[in-house]
Amino acid sequence: MSDIFDEAFSTSIRVYYDFPAEKATLEYLIILKVFELSRGWSGAMRPLEMLSEVFVEKERMASVQDI
């Protein structure tokens, strides 16, 4: 159980975002969910070192002005 989040973050989950503020909000929500799950399982809290692996910036489409 101790490495379940690191394993999921590094191999299973991808979160796509457009803007840095959106990434920060999504990261905060994921951390809150991890806290909730850890408390429900009575698990010890650990650093979420692999959390940054989850995020992938979306490639933006060209704007109408660029075309």
C-alpha cells in the first residue's frame, strides 16, 4: 500500500492541462483526494514525489489569427 500512489502517478494516470493556473488547481484537488483516501485507509502520509509525472501540457491549436 505504501507505494500505490507513486505507482499510479508514474504509470497509470495522465492529466492534461492548458494553463499553469489550471495545473495548480488540478494538483491541489489530487492532493486533497490522496489525503481523503489515506485517512480512510488509516495510512501514513508520504511525500507524493511522482505527482509531477501525472501532468501533461496540452498542445494548443493555432488561433484564427495565426492561420
